[in-house]
Amino acid sequence: MTPTSHLRLGVNIDHVATVRNARGGDYPDPVRAALLAAAAGADGITAHLREDRRHITDADIARLAAELTVPLNLEMAATDEMLSIALRHRPHAACIVPEKREERTTEGGIDAAGQHNRLAPMVAELRNANIRVSLFIEPDARQIEAALRLGAPVVELHTGRYCELEGEARAAELRRLTDAAALAARNGIEVHAGHGLTFDNVAPIAAIPQVRELNIGHFLVGEAIFIGLAESIRRMRAEMDAAR
Ligand code: PXP
């Protein structure tokens, strides 16, 4: 494997906080999970500070920023509050995601094309603070062109639809992801991907040569119940490497 083909794994620890918050105490601790994930081979840690703080809290972000020795990727809505939190903690990366209070999870990509005027100053401020900005988008040429106009160095392609579909429809969505990854990379944008990935569906995404990082959370935390977090990360790492 050449160094350029290494596919990074970002482990999203949001749902460790979901379990913690179910009882309102401080167990299980998502920072402990993040440190364990890094020791098990995660290349980075991802956490989404949602506006309603349903899982990760402000205190978690402060501790992650202080304690992690691998890069922290902060997922954030495009709001002034989240921008000021990002500027305070200066994570390695910030991934701008759409957020609706009533959704169970991030249901689609951000409309980078339709929201250019709102996103442009935010992308600029984050970049000025040396935070690597990523936009979580649908695998769509229009959104990639918008990311380019915004000066975002990274896009994360939403794999949720690919994961939900089956058969020919899934194959068609995989082609959209493959084409989008190639278009972004041709334009000098680094490509990440994530949402809904599991041991069973990760290989075709990991095989897209332009994809440099996958962010995976819910499945890994769920699988940790059965085989432990370290083992679930090691198996995901192995599936990703085998597909490369
Ligand atoms: N990438 C982004 C931008 C996300 O919002 C999420 C979900 O928080 C993920 C990746 C991880 O998705 P999942 O938890 O389904 O693996």
C-alpha cells in the first residue's frame, strides 16, 4: 500500500454520549471511547455538537480538544453559535452539516449551492483560523461546484442513500458517489465520505480511489456492544484496507 492510498478512518463517538445521556450521568464517557478508538487505530475522532445537545455536549468538545492526540473533526451546523465554539476550540477540522431539530440524524447534505451567501463568510473565518473546512454534501456536481466557489478544501459525500438502497438503485447511487469523488478530486478538493456505513457496505465506498477519509459512528458504537469498540474498529479498518 502506498502512503497516498491510505484511507483514514474517523470514528464518530456521538452515540457513546447518547447512551450516557439516557441516564443523565457521566457514564459511559465519550472521551474515554475516543481515546480507546485512537489506540485501536482510528486516525481521527469526529463529534457532532448538535444545537439541541442531544448527545455531545460543550464540555465534551472542550475535553476532546484538550485530550486527543489524533485530529478532532467537529461536525457543526452553519450557525453563529457553532462558529464561535469552533473558533474557541480550534479543532483540526470542521464539517458543516445541515441540521433540523426534528430529524433523527443528518438526513441529507447541506445545500452549498443554495446557501452560498450564508456559508461563504463562515468558510472564510474557519479557514483563517487554520481549521480545515469540510462541507457535507450530496454526491452531486452542482454541490461540488458550489463547494469550489466557497473555497472549501474538503467535501464529505453523504453515503446515507447508498446505504439504504438495494440492487440496481444502490449501484446507481454508487456510480453517483464515484463520479462525484472524481469530479471533486479533479478540482483539487479532498474527498471524504460517511453516514450509515457498516462492515457489509463499506467496501465499495472504500474502493473509490479519490476518497481519503471515512467517518463512521453509529454502526461501530452498536457493534461495540457485541464485540467491543476496539475490535469493531480493527475489523472496520481491515475491511477498508482490503478494499483499497
Ligand atoms: N459524517 C457526517 C457528516 C455525519 O453527520 C455523520 C452522522 O453524525 C456521520 C458521518 C456518521 O454516520 P453514522 O453514525 O451513520 O456512521
